[in-house]
Amino acid sequence: MVFIEQNDNVLADVSLELLSRARELADRLGVEVEGLAVGHGLQDALAGLGGYGCDRVYFVEDPRLAHFTSLPYAKALVGIIKKRKPRFMLFGATTTGRDVAPRVASTLQCGLTADCTDLQIGEHKFKKREYRDILLQIRPAFGGNIIATIVSPESSPSLATVREGVMQKRELADPHPCHIVHEPCRLEAGDFPTQVLEVIRREKSVDLKAAKVIVSAGMGASSPESLKLVKELAGLLGGEVGSSRPMVDGGFLVKDHQVGQTGTTVRPNLYIACGISGQIQHRAGMSEAKRIIAINRDPEAPIFDIAHYAVVGEVNEVLKRMIKAYKQKNE
Ligand SMILES: Cc1cc2nc3c(=O)[nH]c(=O)nc-3n(C[C@H](O)[C@H](O)[C@H](O)COP(=O)(O)OP(=O)(O)OC[C@H]3O[C@@H](n4cnc5c(N)ncnc54)[C@H](O)[C@@H]3O)c2cc1C
């Protein structure tokens, strides 16, 4: 079962990504994929979920649930989960998912793994007990130094959150018929201790998720001249500017540019890493790019382990040459 998140009745991409992954896992187990949605006037949006492999969606409808607030959403979710008893329950690791999933987990006394980077079905042995067909929740741990597989075999359901962009959204050529099942939920006035009075949106300054080309700056490209060259190359290639986390922490670029474990997960056709060492937390967000060009003056830099093209050199020199070559080619 996947929590179907919505904002202003637009379904969150991460929910569709999770449905796609859930479909693959469900096919392995020979079971169905279900969604769980909470809101008001969502029918039209929910009708399209069959295109992502959803067989059935439970919908708790109430005008007071149009906008997310923690307590009534958690109560609605717990009620349906208790009634429908899914084996696994997936949430997007969004502000909403990170708020509501732990509330659900603690109410149901279930295991919850946050920020999974992969989900598999497998087995686990512990003290002569063998658990089959359980959810293997895979994520970096201890500052990214290990990749941990976390299981909660005796917890029903197992709960996991996954960040946006980590799983791939796959629209099926042959959509499943998706039934919308309206679920009653008794919510009293006392269940709404907070009210949303106004929603103020901040437009994102950059859309890394949709970008086909990303030119990313790390601490080796933090000088004003390097950043100017990075922006120029990104502009020439019709791409966006990405960055490593220290570039954001240091105030060189705003957080919307950050790629990695605690930034955005991207899958562009081309990722050019400029002066980025390639620590695991950065790679977690870009290693699935189709082509990676890395520019670094250190031939031992870990980014070269995953780069398709490795350019050892001073970042400004290499960027200037790339810009010149690109301009000449397009004259
Ligand atoms: C919990 C946690 C979450 C994190 N999340 C993220 C995340 O989401 N994204 C992220 O990026 N990081 C993240 N980090 C930080 C991460 O561990 C690294 O510290 C960070 O990625 C390093 O950034 P960098 O490569 O820009 O800097 P550095 O590691 O300092 O590397 C700079 C590189 O530039 C090269 N260089 C220097 N000068 C030049 C030059 N003139 N020409 C060419 N090359 C040059 C150097 O050889 C070096 O390889 C996280 C860390 C933790 C603990």
C-alpha cells in the first residue's frame, strides 16, 4: 500500500514513483498494489493511478482534509491501515511523509525505515527463525559509510519512506483498472487542533529533477570565476546548475541546487561534476545519470570511480575549453 500524497489535488510525483516500485514488488509476490489517499475532490486525479499499476485506492474524503495537517491525517491513515492490513506501507520522504509516517508507525507499534534508497523482497534469518518474502529496506547509514539492509519482519505492516526521485516513475502501456473505494472515517472537531488559514508557495528557483543536463559545482569550483563558468556552460547546454552540499552550507548557491542524499536525486542524460570529490552522499543523488563527466585535479578523487569520462585538471581551464569547443561546434 502506498500513501498517495497530494497538494491542491495534484498528486505528488513521489507517490507515483512508489506505486511503480510497489507494482514490481507486488508482481514478485503475486499480490495487489493499493493506494491510500486523504483529501477532498480527488476522484479525477485518483482515477489515473491504474496507469502506475495501482489496483485499488482507498479514499478518505472530507473537506476538512483538503490540506495536510498531522493529527487528522494520521488518524485517518491508522484507521484504514488497521482495517485493510497491508503487508508493507510506503510513504514519500517529503515534509508530509516525514511527519505522518512516524505517527502512524508509533500508533501501530510498527517498524519504520526512513529515506530508503532501495526496496527489495527477500528473506532474513535470525536466531534459527527464518522470515520469507519480507521487505528489505535498504539505505545508507552511519554517515553513508555503510549501506544497511533494515528489516522489521515481525512488524505488520513494515513502513518505509523513500525520497522523491529515488525510484523511477513508470507509466504502464496497459493500465490496471483502479477501483476507488470510499472509506468512512469519523473525525470529530477535536481531531483538528490546527487549521490551515493560508498557503503561501515559494517557487523553486531551479528544477533539477526535470533537467536533462546538469552542470554541478563542488568546493573545487567555488570561486566566483569558476561559478561563472559553471553557469555559462549550463546555460549553453540548456541545463541547470547543481551543487554539492558544502556549496550550499557555504552560501555559494541556494539549497534548491543541492544534489545528493540530503538534496535532490537526479537522473539527467548528462551530469558534469566540476570540482566535486564524489563522496557517497553526493553520489547517492546522481550516480544514475546516464553519462557522467567529472573534472577534478586529483586523479584519485572518488568521483572518477563512477564517471564515464574523467578529466584530470584545473576546473577553470577545463571549463573554458569545453565552453570554447561547444561554441565553435555550434557556430
Ligand atoms: C548525513 C550527511 C548528508 C550529506 N548530504 C550530502 C548531499 O546531499 N550532497 C552532497 O554533495 N554532500 C552531502 N554531504 C557531504 C559529503 O559528505 C561531502 O562532504 C561533500 O559532498 C563534499 O563536497 P565537495 O565534493 O564539493 O567538496 P570536497 O570534498 O572538498 O571536494 C572538492 C574537490 O574539488 C577538487 N578540487 C579542488 N580545487 C580544484 C580545482 N581548482 N580544479 C579541479 N578540482 C579541484 C578536489 O580535488 C576535491 O576532490 C553529506 C554528509 C553527511 C554526513
